[in-house]
Amino acid sequence: MVDIDKEFDEATNYTFDDRDIERAKLLLGVDVAKKQLEHISTASYDSIRNFAWGVGDDNPLYGDEHYGETTRWGSQIAPNSMAQIIGAPMLGDPMPEDVKQQTKGLFRGIHVFVSGGSTQWYRPVYPGDRLFAFGGEETLEVKDSEFAGQSVIQVSREVKVNQRGEVVYVHRVLRVLTERKAARERGKYSQIEPTQYTDEDIERIDAIYAAEQRRGAEPRYWEDVEIGDELPPMVKGPLTTTEVVAFHAGGYGFVPYGLKSSRLAYLNRKRIAPFFVKNEQGVPDVAQRLHWDSAWAQAIGNPMAYDYGVMRETWFHHYATDWAGDDAFVIEQRDSIRKFNYHGDVQFLSGEIVDKREENGLTVVDVKMKMTNQRDVETAFADVTISLPSRTNGQAVLLAPPTDVVRRSGAMWERHLELSAQRTRASATAQPSRTGR
């Protein structure tokens, strides 16, 4: 019989080491090519559809192989938010050896929450697009939080380019690192009880689902939008394990730690043993399971399992594109995940147009959005900028990436191609001759 309390105590007993914080500062400003292979490395008709369906988005622009052929895009495209989970290994120069050696094993056993971020999108992702990434840490700050006492706030930047070396997006993510034990002992959210729903409660939620509409093929022109306009309501949830599974099925959550099975799980456990914590049956399982295992979530200070912050980021994007229509393009999203979204919670989305302007040839609107749960607690908010078509100026214009990003991406892409060519030549040289005797 596994003493699960003892197991969880041991797994949550890691504390911050001031030396780790100092060592982590060595990573600031160091760009490296991302060599991990994501679950999806190349967008396809199927993977785009599966991602969209995994976040609850049934827009045929994403889910139908042929619908997009009659739109301005000329093809099926992916939701912009999907760019975050697509990644093929990018070749590049290694991290400086002294930095690599001094930053090994940073923040071992410390928990990480995604607390929001910002993204600028510069072009859509089409079937066949293969994305590559580089990036690194931008900032590090030590703070005191109500949830877990001392915490470390890290902001990292990631740039993704496609197989032509074109910049697709720049993404910044804000991560909060906390001590699992401190969070549990403080018990900030321990009084939250699971919500119980009556049939009438579900009917009220279903009524919102039934009333949701996509703008779709009918253009939403910039001239027809006014400051103060409100977006129609949208709902997500109640959150279940099934919804988390669907999100993973869409391609999220497999890197860097990895959701693997059988022999691959065994090898992963050998690679990153501290990431595995025994369950009630004595089986080592991923710490990531706090998104579906309430017992483990409680061990780190939460009353029950909860969602990924990235899920709510994709929900904001879904909300924006349903309203804006197929001819529009979301060019920027800045979001903040403020409270946990627990299993059984519902998120009610609302939004308002707070600005409209012509800027560098674009006709754009700014939308302020928020999510409020069934306890009437605001759990997340976002500021989203959308390029809309114009009756006067024509189709929605895409944002041009900053010159410094283009130059840095170009240098990284050239190095990737150079190293790829070297590897190809080395492989060809190593092949045994196929000529006759």
C-alpha cells in the first residue's frame, strides 16, 4: 500500500534556492534554436481540424478542407493560436558552454504556472506549413504572492518562422514559479467547493451555446463597428477531464516534459525523474496530471484539478474570430490568467470594442474581453487587436513584423539551412557505396 501522503510530501518538499535565481539570470538575452520536436511539426488538414475541434471551435475555415478555397485565404487555414503548438527541430549554434553548465537543473521540483502572455501574428498558417522556433528568456523577477509566498516571474520570447523563413509570430509567455509545499500550506483557495449543477443550470448554459453564432463568410467591415459595441456572449465548460483530453488530442502539452506511454514513458521517467510522482496505486505518473487528478492538485495547494492557461488563451482567440469573421485577421492578443479554472467551472466570455483606428494602412479595432466563472469571479482578461476589412480600402491587411525581428530571424534561418546542408553532406558521405564490385 502506497503512503500517498508521504509520497506527495516528498514531491512537494522542494524550495527555492537563491543560487538558482542567480544562475537563471545568465539565460537572459540568450537566443537559442528550439530543437524539440513538437507533437505536430507540420500543419495538415487533419491536424488543423483536430486542434480547432480540441478547443471547441467548429469554424469550417479551420475544420473543412475545401471551405477556405472560396475565401480570401484560398485554402483552409489554422486558427492563429495553433502556431504556438507547431514545431519542428531548428538547427542552430549551441548555448555558450559556460552558460549551459551553470544553468543545469534549474528550479528542480518547483511548480510552473502559465499566467498569460502576448502574441503578435504576422501571417496565417496553411496546410503544409512547417514551423521552426528560436528564443530565450527576456526578464526575471522575484515577488511575494498570496498563493505561495516567494515566487519567480519569468517572461520568455519565442519567434516562429515557416519553411520559407518568413516570420509567423512572436510570442511572449509569463510563467510563475512557486514552491508546491508553500502553496499547499497557505491554502489560499482551499475553501472553494466543487460546483454542483441542476438540470436547470445546464439548460441555462446550453441556451448560450445554442445562441452562439459565427460571423463566417459575411465580412464585418471596419466602418460598421463602433466604440462601445458589445460582443455577444460565449461560454466554455463546465470544464471536465474530457475537455482536457480533447485539448491534448488537438496537439497541446507534449513538449517539453512529454505525455508518453509504455516504454516511452519509462525512458522519459529516466530522463526527468523529479517530474514523476507516484499515484495512489504506486505508479509513477507525470506531475502534469494535476490538470486531471484532483488529489495531486490538492497536494500543491489547489482544491481540485484545473485547466491550462493556454486553453483560455485559445478560447479568447476563438471568441475573437467568431465575432470578426473569415475575412478578418487577429494581429495581437495580450492576455492575463488571474484565477484558476477548476474542473466543473464555467467560463462566461464577454467583450467590448474600446477603440477603432487606421494605423499604418490597417483598419483595426481593439476589443477588451474577460472571462467570468459561475462564482461571478473574473478569471482572465485579454486585449485583442483585429484587422478588419474596409468598405473603402479593401481587405484586412496583415501586420508587418518589426525589422529587427526579421533580421534576427533571417540570421537564425540562414544558420539552420547551413547546418542542415552540412548534415546532409555528412550523411551522404557516411552512406556505403552502392556501386558494383
